[in-house]
Amino acid sequence: MNWIIDGHNLIPHVRGLSLADLDDEQALIDLLIQFCRIKRDHVLVFFDRAAPGQSGEHSFGSVKAVFVPSPRTADAAIADHLRKQGSRVRNDTLVSSDRMVQAAARPLHMHVISSDMFARQLVEALSQAPATEADKPLSQEEVRRWEQLFNQKDNSDG
């Protein structure tokens, strides 16, 4: 599935994220990367008020982020994107609670969900992710080998 997301509209609905954070956009992108890996989906997320020199489209694997420079808004950029894509977005899902953004999607027969609803889907997907090797605790044998390695290093520095 392809998701088109109004980024700053979603951030306040995701637990642990805040628009007041300096790295709020990257924190959301990091969560979306995990979501895409789990769901095997693709995301196009729009953020307005791009920092100087940061505007434009940036790719993060299955997540593409569009940073819209002022005075243009992400809402306008999303509406333009939808118009340009036309009927190709019919099978995509728009994530926004902004009524103006939702209104741009409806004539194209896009599926639209609120930011709050998507935030719940995001949390659910991330909670169901299988543990990675990095999440597993070390075995006693692995701990012993690491201790030997560090002790060898300490002894060779002497």
C-alpha cells in the first residue's frame, strides 16, 4: 500500500513525538521506516516550514519525505501532488485530519483516514514487529567471549 501523509498533522498524534522537538520530522521518518519494513508499504510524507537548504524530496528507503519551503504549505503541496497524480492515487491512502487536505483527495476517490487513526495503526504495527538480533539479550557464552576480548585488549595496552 502507498500512504501519503501530512507529517506535521500526524506528529501530535504519535505518542512520544512533539512539534516542539527539534528533530520531530526525523523521529517520525524513523518510525515510518520501521512501519514500512513491517508492512512492506511505501510512504510519501510532506512537511512544511523546511529548514534553509533542506527543501525538496529526500529518500529514506521506502519512505520519501518532501520538505516544503515557506511560504508554501504542506497542505498545498499535497493537493498539488494529488492533482498531478490524478487517478493513479485511487489505491493510495491519505493520512490527515485537515479537512482541506481531505477535500483534495475525495474527488480522486482516495481512501482517507485521520491522523489519530493512522497513529494507532502505526503503534500496533510497531508493537507486533518481531524482535531483531539486536533486541535479544546476549547468551552466557557471548558475554564470556566479549569479556575475554576486552580483557585481552586491556592486557595488551599495559
